[in-house]
Amino acid sequence: MSPATWGTLVRCLPRPRRLLWGLGIGLAAVALFPLLLVAQVTATSAATTTWNVGSAPTPAALQDIPPGYLALYQAAARTCQGLSWGILAGVGKVESDHGRSPLAGVRSGANAAGAAGPMQLGIGGAAGNTWGGAPVRAVPPDLPYGTDGGGDGVADVYDPADAIFAAARLLCANGAGDPRTLEDAVWAYNHSTAYYRQVIAWAARYVEAAGACGEAAAGAPSPAAAGAVCFALAQLGKPYLWGGTGPDRFDCSGLTMMAYRSVGVAIPRTSAAQFRGLPAKVAVTGLLPGDLVFYATDLTDPDTIHHVGMVITGGRMVEAPYTGASIRIRPWDRPDLIGAVRPAG
């Protein structure tokens, strides 16, 4: 799929250039029945997001990522609860094409900003020294994030194993399992919104959506839309709270907003504002997973919109309905349906 159009919500953090925040997934366990998807959110991880921790690489990942690098991304991600290997792979792709780039600093020395190795960790200069100490040195100690991922007693920023495990350490130290802080973390890694978009888009290409998440998102118009569906499904069973934006309680528009924020797409806060503010209106005959459907008391007046849900397969939507109820799946075809939008096509 082509990369989605990603929104931005950037805050400047007082950290040197490098590394990316990751997304980890706490997935729902879901069983499919005719016209009904029943999901139960597991408690193995507090973090929920676009990609599944430990999930399989896509054919695109297998074709693009060298086998040794793929194994390292997967192993390093397992050292941090909630971190998807796809995020590490996205960083590795953008920074050095998984070590294949001929640019300065990838195999020796540093680039103009002072970043080095296949993950372009800072070793001085404008990039700071997130690696810590000399680029190649004995360990212990690990200062601050440079580590001996290969187990040979040496921390070498140019060694893929050491660099990738150091990247995972840095991600984890910054809370990589929380999708709500993803964009902040990418900004701290590299002060560029375009960079953020690239990393997330590559991660979405590399990691398979698993199980019921993938089935419910089948046919989504973009990686971002599929990821938003996965986020929404992972919230099933959580209670409704008016004004809630997670992580434990949501209202209807809080759920849709946070689902798209988890994949880097910024949308307005309220249901009426989402309908007015998102220009890509969609006919109900052409709905796809990830589209948002809106409901109003007066079908001639968008100002009376009072509810929004997220479309999944099978004529259904995920919704946070009302006080006293929990996030659930219901048919989207209702008499008060006023229209639909596509936040990420």
C-alpha cells in the first residue's frame, strides 16, 4: 500500500536527535461468528497500537529486510514490553536502508550531524551522544544506551546487533509502549515531521495485522486506516466516559480520535468537528474499514451530530455508545446516519 497522509501534533522535547518512539500492541482476542465479532481485551500489556508485538513480517518485509537484520529487529523488540519490531525496522530503513546505505557514518565515522551506525545513533555534535562514550568500546558499562547486543564484550555503534539493541533500549527508556506519545518520541529522535511519516509508513508495510484485527480491517484504504481499526478493536469492553480519551475509558469521538492518533493521523476532537473538519466525505455505499460514520438528530443539519463510530468489515462499526455501556461492535446502518468520512485514504 502507499503511505497514508499522516497528521501531526508535535511538541518539542529537550532531548538530542535520535531515536524513534515505537508502538506496542496489547491485542484483543477475538472469535468471529456470523454478523458478530466478539472480542475480549487481554491484560498482558497496557499498551495498544497499530501493529502486533511478535506478529509476522509481510511479504514486503521479507523481500526488503536482510534476514540477519530482521532477526535482530525481532529479538531487540522482545527486550521491551510493548515495542513492535516494525518500529525498529522502520527506523533502520529510513536511517540506512538496513545498513546498505553508502552514506557517511553508516559503516565508519559519522554524518554531518554526528550520527553513526545503521541506526544512526548520536555519537557527538548536533546529534548529541545518545550512544554514550566512544563509538567502539568495551562493556560494561552501557553508557547511556550503547550496548553489546552481539554478546562479544564490545559495544560497537557500527555493529548491527549492538546498534539495534541500543535503539530498542533508547525507545524503551522513553516509553515506547505508549502509542499516545509516538509523535513526541519521533520528534525527539529527529526534528522532522516528514521523518515521522516515513518511519510509521515503513512499519505499517512491514508488519502483518494479526488475527481478527486483520480480518476486521480487510480492504482498508491505507495502512493508517487498518491501524486505526486495530487500535479501536483493542479497546473493546472498556467503559464509556463522556470526555474520555483513554487509555481506560473513551467517549465516541475520543475513541476515533485516539485510534487515528495512534497511527499518526490528527483529527478533530468532537464528532461534529470530525465530520465538518475532514474533507474526504464517503458515500455509505462505498464504506471501507477505518471510515467514520456519523449520526444526527436532524439529517439535514450536521450541527446536530451526536455520535460517531468506526467502520469494520461485515457492515459493522466499533463504537463507544453511551454512559453505562462499554465499547462494542454494532451494525452501522441506522436511521439517524447522516454521513461518513475517510480520515486516511
